[in-house]
Amino acid sequence: MARTRGSWTGGALTVRSVLKPQDVARAVFHPAWIPQPLDPSVERLKKVRVIAGAVASLGVYTFIEGGFDFTELLENAMTASVVLLFLTPLTVGAMLWVWRRGGTVRQLRGPLLNSLLLLLLFVGCVAAVLLLVQTVNGSANAAVIIGVGLTMMWMLIFTAYGAVRVSGNFFGTAATHRCLPPLLAMVTSWLVAVPDLVTGDLHGLSLTLGIVFILGAPVTVTAIALLEMGRLKRRYGIRLKAHPATLTPAPTPAPAPGPVPPMPPGTPSAGSPYLPPQGNPYGHPYAPGGQHPYAPHPHPQPPYNPQRPYGG
């Protein structure tokens, strides 16, 4: 699929954007080809799902067991990225097999390749941050620490903002099917939690607290994802089992209303700003107390003295 210049970022990046890694992350990890949300309520559910998914991926025990450990946080992020690298293509491949009777893979080749490229880009950024941190920690050279440290801080902010973006759009898979992001969120959260349940590794927490923290995030993600897919099905007819080519195109979200133009001079403050001034500037021609020009006179008078011309 040919991509025109600026089609990935929508032309939103400038030279000054390099100084703001959060702006670069917003443009890179939420590309212009990702469709806009259909419903504000679905968008709010997605934000809650992102928070629960972050808890499931990084592990709340990172903050509880012995305090905050930055290195452990990065290792958990790298582990979650590797899981996503293998899990996302497998899940999408399973859905392609489910959709095989409704359409072909060739119809979805463009958005699938874009999502794969975004996935590889994110995993590469996480690996680069981890490598930079290890380089700074293992070096005694001041120049290396300063130079690599500045790059590490920029990459850290860039990757953190990117993680928030890809947790919501799940590598732009909504461009293939709008039900794929919540589905991938469910599968990922459970796959991260299942090994701890199977091995019984509660990371130093008590049995009750460990089960709550391990199961709390995937259960929350699953509930929100099912609710999100349910709303897509009821309101827009988007079903997970249907091939994207067989779905009715979803309505384009209406743009946000622009600012109201200023009222012209002389317009009353109340009412619509586009209505002209109401009322007759010369007064009402038939105001109470006035005389209607065509109203019959109650006692018409003749134009001359009513006398008989011949007397009598």
C-alpha cells in the first residue's frame, strides 16, 4: 500500500516538535490512518481499559513490594512488549481465520501492515530505552553519562507517551476492525496474569492480596472490553465475527462546532445572533389608540349640510 508524504503523522510534526517528545509520540504512535472514535462513551470506556491494562502489564507489585523499582518497571515493560510482539499477530491471525468466509486477507493487507509496523516500532523503542538505561548505569565516563542520559530521558518520555497511545488503539488495529483493540486488550491482560496464577508466584504478597492484584486487572479489562464491543454491536452493527468488508461503513463523527461569530451591531443580546432586529422602527401603524385607515366610521358624516335643496 503506497503511503503519501506525511500520511503517517498527518503533517503534524515540525522541527520544533523534536523538543517536545510527547508531541512526537502523539503523532508517531497515533497515526493519521487510525479511524476517529465513533462514540464519546466508547472513548471513555477505552480510557478506563487503558489504565486497567497498564496495571495488568506492569504489575502493581512493582509499586508495593519494596517500593518503586524503576529497573523492574522497565523489565516488566519489555516482557509485556515481547508478549505483544507474538500475541498480537497470533490473535489477529485467528480472527482472519474466523473471517475467511466473509472476505479475503488481501482486502485488509494495508491496515494490517501498518499495524505490524507500529507494533515493531513500539517494541524497538522499549528495547532502546532499556539499553540506554543499562548503558548509563554501567558507565563511569561523565561524557557518556550526560550524552546518553539526555537521550535516555527523551526516549523515556517518548516511549511512555507512546505506550499510553498504543494501549488505547492497540497498534491501530481499529483500522482493520473496531473490535480488535478490546479483544487484544482482553487476551493480553489474561496472558500476562495466567503465568502468575499457574506458578503461584505472588511476588511476596499474601494469598488474598496477590489474587486480588493478579486477577483484578484482567477481570476489569475483560468487563470493559465486553461492554465496549457490546456498544459497538448495538449502536453501529459492528460484530466481532463479521469480516470488516461485510460491515456497513460506520458514520463519520461530526466535527466539533466552531466558535460562534460575534453579533452584528444593534442586535439584541437575547435570542439568536443571526436574527435581524425585530419590530417596526417607525412604530406600529395600528397601535392601540390609533385610527385604522380602512376601518368603517361608526357615524359617517356627509360632506355638506344635510338640507333639502327645495325646502320643505
